[in-house]
Amino acid sequence: MNTHEVKAQICDVCHKMWQLGWVAANDGNVSVKMPDGTYWITPSGLSKSFITEDKLIRVDGDMNVLEGPEGYKPSSEMKMHMRCYKERPDVGAVVHAHPPTATGFAVAGKPLDEYSMIETVIAIGSIPVTPYGTPSTYEVPDHIAPYLPDHDVLLLENHGALTVGCDLITAYYRMETLELYAKISLTAHLLGGAREIEKTEINKLLDLRKNYYKVTGRHPGYKKYSDKHHEEE
């Protein structure tokens, strides 16, 4: 994709997230890695409903601004985005948003780790809640880094959600999958609890992911987490 196509896609994703109610006011941020090693990222302090191509900012790997409109700064969560790219060379895009149901699990400190929905088992697996970090500081990137080798989708404690992908559409789809999974999980618990798929069947689904669907990215396999972010032994 050329620069214009990438910037147009970023705007489209931002507008979709706002329309879906995943971001309010200046919440959320999106970035895409370019072939030349630079990155396009959304600006700080601007509603995703108002994002246009001329408002996007290009930065290098050291977070220096290379191109962008006067009066705008890169997203305050740029450090988190850059850590994703550093830890995962396969990542081509990062999306951060506050989808309400998934974020409800994040603020409750409850991981989404029930292997109860076929599509979610294949697509993303379990989703941990990463430790709390002060926004816009290195606390957030430092706290997500240990989870990135195994996960493409994370809940950020008392904050929101983070997804990565080989490209922007993949990262965006993972955010869609996360929010739907959270809604279904909440509904299942209101009805008495989710029924988890048998472990042998889960293994079959994971084999399909690898050998038939050939899904890109990382997957935790079968991994459970206790409340908050501590992995169970």
C-alpha cells in the first residue's frame, strides 16, 4: 500500500471505532509501520471522528516527528506503540481503544480466558489483563512487553484494550473479535456461566488455526490467568 492508501485506511478505522462507541472524545490511537521503517500515528487530543489524512503524523523509530501538521503532537501513547513494534518485528499495525464490554473486564481485573467460543479460540485465544501503568509513561510499555511474545490481544488494567496485527485491518479485526467475545462472555455468565470446550477439541481447533486457516500472529495456546494479571501455574 502507498502512503495515501495507508493514511486513508487509518482514517477509516478511526471513524469506525468512533461510530461503534469504542472511543470517546480524544480516546484511542492507531499506528501503522511503513516499509521504510517510519510510522504513521494518530495525533494527540483529537477525536477519532475528526481524523483526516492531513492530521496524521509520521515518526521514526526513536519517536522523532518527521512530518505532520503544525500544532499537533503524536499520540501520548506512542511509547506503547513503539514497544509493540520493538518486541514484535512481525507487527505492522497497533490499535488501542476502549470498547465498553472488553474494557469492563479490564477495569474489573478479569481476564477473558474461557475457551468457550470456537471462533475466538482459533483467532486469539486467552486474553490476560496486563498490570496497571500510568498512561503516557514507560510503565505501560514495560508492563505489556512480557505478554507480547504470546498474545496479539491484551486488556490493559483500568484502561482499555490493545491489539496488534501484520497490517491495520488485521489489528482492527482483532479488536472487533475481542469486543464480541467480551459481550458473549458477559451474556453467558448472566445465564449461569460459559461452558468451556473440551481440551481435546481445543487442540483440534488450534491445529486448524496453524495448518488450515494459517492465521498470522501469535497465540498463547491453552493458557489460563487468574483475576488481575497473574498467570496461573
